Amino acid sequence: MAAIRELGSPPHPSTPLPTPPAGRHPPQEPDGEPSPFARLVRGLAHETDRGEASLKGALAAGRAGVALDPTSLLALQAVIYRYAETMDLAAQLVEKASTGVKSIVQGQ
């Protein structure tokens, strides 16, 4: 996994999440904290970015002829699995949100 990290994979999971662009603010709770939904979406976006960066790093390592040992390959498999799960969760979230919007529109 070290070869993959060297080629641009993201830092450790404790890295702070990116802030929204200027002029755009996530929905706020009365206490000033982002809503649970906003935190969920932000976390999904962060995990998606991490997964994409890891996959790009692995592809670059493969193109550069870097041989990965079995431990690195298992770590890469775990990264890919986590990325796939993140994408699945995001797809489910979009499906539920669109179904909710459809129900609201039909009720009017």
C-alpha cells in the first residue's frame, strides 16, 4: 500500500473534511452545526474522493511497473470494496431522495 500512497492517495482518514465553496453553506441546525444529512452527504463526498484518489494511485503504480506485494494487494482490495460500498450508499441515497421528492410533488 505504500507504493499506492506515494502516488497520490489521500492522507489518513482523520484528515479534516473540505469546507464548502464560498457563498454556499450546508443546512444548519439551530445550534449552528451542519444538519445530519449535510454531514452524511459531505462524508460520502469525502469517501468518494478518497476512493477515486486511491484507485488512480493504484492505476498509476501499475502503469509505472511497480510490483505490489500480497499485503498491498489486499489493502487495495479493501480500498476498492470500501469505494464500491460508498458508491452503492450514494446511489441509494439519491434514489430515496428522488422518491421523496416525487411523493411530495404528487401530493400537491
